[in-house]
Amino acid sequence: MLFDFGGADAQTGQPTIFWNNVDEELGSTFGGFQGLVDSDGNDTGIQLWVDQPFDETPNQAGTDTADLYPSSATRDSLVSSSGSAMLTLVNGSANVDHTYTLTFYASDLTATENQETKFDIFGSIDGSQSINPTGNVQTTVSVADVGFDGSGELYIILTPGPNHTDQNDMVSIGVLQVDSSAGWTAYIDFGSAAATTSTQGSGDLLYWNNLTGSIGSSDTGVLSNLVSTDGFESDLAIQMVARFGGVNEAGTLLSTIYPVSATRDSLFGNTEEFQGLTDVYPIFMVTGLDPAVPYDFTFYASRMSTGGDIRETLYTVTGATVAETTLNASENLDQTASVFGMQPNAFGEVTIALTPGPNNNNSLHFTYLGALQIELPGQEQTFLVDFGGSATTEVVVPDSDRWNNVVESVGQTNDGVLTQLAKTSGVKTDYALQMLARFNGVNRNGTTESTSFPASATSDSMFGNTAEFSGLANVFPEFKLTGLDPLTNYDFRFFGSRNSVSDNRETRFTVTGTNSVIADLDTANNVEATADAAGVTPNAAGEITIAITPGPNNTNSTGFTYLGVMEVAWENTFVPQIVIDGGGTGNPTPLQDDGTVWNNLLSNVAESNTGILPGLKTVNGTETPFAIEMIARFTGVNENGTLDPTAPYPATATRDSLYGNTEEWSGLSNIFPQFKITGLDPQVAYSLTFYASRTSVSDIRETEFTVDGTNQVIVTQDASNNIDQTVQAADIMPAPDGSITVSIAPGPNNDNGYHFTYMGVLQIDWEGGLPNQEDEQVSLSQLGYSGGVLTFTLTGRSGQTYTIQGSDDLQTWDDLKQVTLAGDSEEVTVETLEPAQFYRAVR
């Protein structure tokens, strides 16, 4: 957690903007709904319902260059080819005094006819506006001063506008912005599930361009108007001259220099035949450059699990001169290759050609390009291009930009409060900073040269003083952090800087909870020094107090003290409990206000016989080796569970559930879901609690849960009209391989005609910590494939059984073979005519 103490004119990393998403699954479902949060992440009490569905396939031909909203929101939209769609905003806590401004946006850069969409609004008053998505980049339309009707509802009906000329009556919506007179704003991104907008940061963002396979796999593809990392559009373009072979998605997920979406995929070429193509030597031009200015080009690519061969690519860069550089993509994490000072030709062009490097010994001589960085050093401009597939990179918000800002309106009062402090991940907490004794004011003479923190944080600070200054004397600032965990130790780091002084301005920070730690820092002409106060435990009320006074070496005549940056770090106390919401993609259970972390077993995993939900997290966010592995699928998702606030879990968890059935339903019969929980400690007992709710029914829908480890427990629950009842299978000892199997079937009292069964929540409790895996290092190495046989060395724990799995997309994993190690390692063979892209061993 980071704090910038200083002026409101120089805040660091403005707060994250939260978005809501209505994707194709929700948008094409009659009765689907989404609870809306505002741009600060707070629940608005308003739900958005789909009363007349959109098509199942979104339009993804919108602009990437709008300044209004993130490209993930502008480049796709929900459409209805039937010529009409209907949304309803339902205010469960409607305040008749509040009014709203509704702003609409949609974009389609491939349409040629006018697709004007008319939005008719019916609420406390009626309104209407129309927008043409065709070719739209920046235009929005708004209806202002609309309230909810007497039933707490507001209707939005989409129909073709009066200027609509497209013969298919297409109507579109890409973004709906709701501004409330109560002072909040909510953003809704309508579009593909593959391009949702979760949060939008501000501050030092890094904007990316994406050259995807559809452009790179063409000899004439063009990516126009590259944007700089600052988000400004340019005349630069990338023009393909000779195509790439396709997209490879086996790059690293562990690079520290570029985001995963850029490093995990790349475009490739090849010499020998691959996918029907030979002698693929990609060439492209960067156009629109200034012929009088030198540019720097940096190349990156990664290809993991290569079996140890060398996949070196030679990049030949040609402008006014010619330069070459090479990069081996095999197993690459952070290596790049660069050409510096390349002058474009007289037409402002630089050509880049990819060929196998002299050390490339791959049998197909693959070449790769995953990221290209173009720098104009003299003007401090940078352009980033992600070459790859559907995992595009839009805007990267560095973790260090998630700051909390203590400005004058808080810090220069004796009772100012900064609530919902944000972690560096952007997640808001219940922690607060409360002033107890004010700072005098803001000093703006700090360093801008620090490499530890941004200049906006180091160049200004809040100060106190002993002798009178600005009419104030004996200003000893003091504040406290509240809402902390009394069982957790917190580490504090302080920074302050006051340039152009010759005295000592040592500041003492006394940090007090149940214990007290003192840290001193001379802020005079400071650039990099910090002061640490580690291991402070909050008092029983969850509070830690920070008092600021002159240090013993302070020689300044006024006794100035300074605080510019405070960093707070901690590790959560481990809580041995996991909660899992079984339900649909439209209503996952997010991080709760009390900090509870939920796992979501969604339909994309649960409706598969091989789906896996790995890395289950405890309620306080600790990732575990536990996983849910499907054995037999659920039929689907039921969304008619209770919303009663007295239910034992959040409404997002109780209102939907996964279900099975015996008699035919939705084309499926005899669906008896089964899954196992893996990665458990065979020496520890686990208790499993089940919950489900199905409202508005009169029959009995009893579900029987059979839980098997080395012992077996059977429990039943009737989901019919259930609000607060749960059942628990207690003290289950896992099988020797660390697994517990859950089998779901109709209970003996189930008299429903389809014998529906339900699971909405699974809670796992145990005593102690996580399994000790320090002595278990599992790895696959020396992979080879020949004649339909995959060979590799499996290293793990002697006597342990591992399942070898293969996948082509890192989402769906197929079991290939079970291996029980007789020693610490052994060579394994798997017969397969179609080798997978990725392999792993799970236990």
C-alpha cells in the first residue's frame, strides 16, 4: 500500500476506474442481469436486466483509438439483427430525488451503411437519442435528468433510428455510462467476453498497439495510426510486405519486462513446411517516420518448452543504412535485441525482415516476433506493439501507480479521513487513514531524481515544525491507520525530501500499535534514502499510530519535519477456509467488502468432464495447491436462487447454482456431477459445507452429496426455497494422493419430475496450514517426440502418483497417463498421434 503526502496538484496514480461488463452470454439471455458497481467499485443498488436479448455473437469491429473510453470497451459491442433490443435498469433502493444522465456509445469501422440506433428512455420522464456506429470514433449521445418510475424501473429500448439505411436493421450498444445526481458514475462495457474492461487506471499508463494474426498473416495487412505509450495517436503505421506463418501462443507468462498478454504469444515464420507453408520470411515496413530523426528498435519474443533447440531470429533493419541483431526465443523470459540510431529512408520508412539466425538449429527454422518497441529518444516518445493472437495488450497500469493521496483537505486538518485505502493491486480495503494532529502545509522543493518513487510523490511533501512558521508553532503531525488485522505484523517505509538546504532536517517517525518502533530519516537533499519501521502489530482495535517529530540530529532552526511517501507492507494471516461460488459467468462473487476472497467455479469449467479450477485461494487471498477437477459435468446454471440478505453467503453466490438432472433436460439426461478436490494434505481432515437454493417451487429437490476420501460421508440438502440451511460432510481424510471426491445425485426424497440436483456454494474448512511441499519439486524435462511417442523425464516425490495432462490452450486439459514414481525421477513415454502444445503433471 502506497501513500503520497503532498499537494492536490501533484497526486500520484489517480484511483482506478471500475467497469461493469455485459458480455455475449449475458446479453443474449432473456432475464439475465448484472448488479452495477460505480466507478469507485461500490455497489450502486441498481441492476441491469436484459428483457429483449441481443444476438449471441458481438460485433468486434469497433475503434481502438477513441479517447473517451478504453479500447476494450470501444472496439466491440452487442448487436441485435432483429432490429430491437431492450434493457431495464432496476433500482432496488430507488431514491425518487435522484436523477441520472445516460450516455451511449457504439462503433463499427467496417460497416458501410448507416446503422443509426435509436435509444428510447422511459422512466420518470421520457427521452430519446440516436447514434450511428458506422465509422464512429468519438461521438456519444446522452439523455439527461431521467429518474426511475414509480416501480423503481427505467427502460431502454433500442430500435433503428430514422436515418438507418442498413437492410438488416442492425442496432448496437457498446458503452452505457450512467451518471447520478448523487455524485457517482457507472460504466458498462457491452461486448465480447474475450475483451472485457475490468478496471481502467489513470496516471502513468502504458498504451499498446496490437498487430494480430489477421494483419500479420497477410502480405498486405496494415496497422495504422500507432499510439504512443502516452496514448497519443501518430502517423506511424506498420505495413506488411511478406506475411507471418501464424500465431504461436506458447510464450512465457513470467517475463518482468512486458505484460503477459504481450509475452505469451508471438507471430512466427518458418523455412521448412509447417501448416502448408514453406519459406515464410516475414517482412514489414514502419512508415510515417521522420527521415531526419534516428530511431531505436527493440525486439522481443518467447517460445517455451522447445526441448532445448535454438530458435534464433535475425532481424535485419533497413532505413538509410542497414543493421542486424539476433534474439533466441527459446525459453526466453527477459532478453531483448535492439538496433539503435536507425535513420529512416527519404520516404520516412524503415523495413524489418525476419530470417533464421546463424545459430538457429530448429528443424523447421522457426522465427518469432512477440513485441516491438520503437523509441524516438530525442522527443521521449515510445511506441509498443504486441504481435500475437487474441490476447491483446491495451493499457498497462503499473502496480506502482495504485496510490493513495493525502492532500491538503485531509492532511492539514486534525480530523481528516481518507477511507477505503487501495492496495497496489488496485483493490480497495476497509483500511482508513485518520488525522489526529495536522500538518502545517505542503513543501514543493523535493527531489525529482529518485528512482525509488515517482517524481509526483517525491517532489512534494507535507511538513511540520517546532518554531512558528506560517502562523503555526509546535506542529507535530500525527495520524493513525484503522481497520487493520490485529493478528498481522505491518512494515512501514518512509520517504521525504527537501532540496537546496545545508542543515540537517532529520524527521523521527514513531510507529505504535501493541509495540512501538522508531525510524529516523534526514530529509535534507535526500534522493533515495528511506527509513523503515518493521514488525508493528496493531492494537486490539486494529489501529497503528504514526507520530512525526524532529529527530535528535535535526539542526534546522524551525525544526521542520517532512513526510512525502509512506509504504505499508504486510502478509495476511493465514485462514484455513476456502469458499467457492458455483454458478454462471454473469454473477461471479467478487472480493467482498470485509476482504473475503471467493473462488468462482463457472460454467466454462463445470460444464466439462475435464474442466479444472486450479490454485484455489483462501478467504484471505492465500493461493493454495488445491484445485477442483471435474470428472463428470454439470448440466448448466440455474439463476433462481434466493436474494434474501439473511442467507449465509453473498447474493451473487446464493442466487445461482450449478445443477444436474436425471430425466432429459436441455438435451441431456442422467447428469450426475462429480469432481475431486486435489492437492490436499493426506494427513489433515477437511470439512465440506454445501449450500444451494432454488426458489418459487413446490416440490422437493433434495440433493445427495457423497464425499469420499479414505472415509466416506453422505449428506443431503433440499434446495427448494432454501434460504439459510447448509449441510456439512465433516472430517474427511483425503485419499493417499491428496484428493477428495464429491459425487452428486438426487436424494431419496427428491420428487421433482427431472430429479434436479444443485450446488451453489462449496466451503472447505480445516485446521492448520497448507501441505508441506518443500520436498516435492515436480518438473517435466528433456521432452521429445518421434514416431507418435512423446518422451520426457518426470521428477517428483517417490511413491507419489501423478497424472500427465496435455493442453493446446492452457484452459482445457486432457488426462494422458498416470505415473507412480518408484524413485525421484523416471523416463515416461506417452503414445499420441497429435502432440499437445503444453504438458503438466498434477497430483
